[in-house]
Amino acid sequence: MRQKSLARLGTVLFYLGGAVWVLYAAGKYLLGWDVSLRQFLPYHLAAVIPGVLLKRFSVRIVSVFNKP
């Protein structure tokens, strides 16, 4: 059960990191804000990197914490 929860959290973080670019595009092109990629990149990476790691290593994470 925990493995599925961690993998699901990884998926959510991954898609939230992608959604950052939707916000960037909406702000820059629809609302005319003066924003740069560098303002959004840290938020993208802060969500995508842990998301990928959680999806990839959820089995190992659970096995480490379930040792007797």
C-alpha cells in the first residue's frame, strides 16, 4: 500500500512540475506579464525531480523502512 502511495505522490509531483509551464505560458502570453524562464524553472525542478525519484525508487524506499 505504501509503495502505491509513494508512486502516486511521485506522479502528482511530476504533473505539478509540468503544470508550472502552463502557468508560465498563461502569464507571459495571455496576461502579458514580464516573466522569464528562470523564475519558473526552480519550481518545475523542485516538483519534477522528487516526483521522478519517488516513482522510480518507491519499492526501495518502502523496503528500507519496513526492515525489522
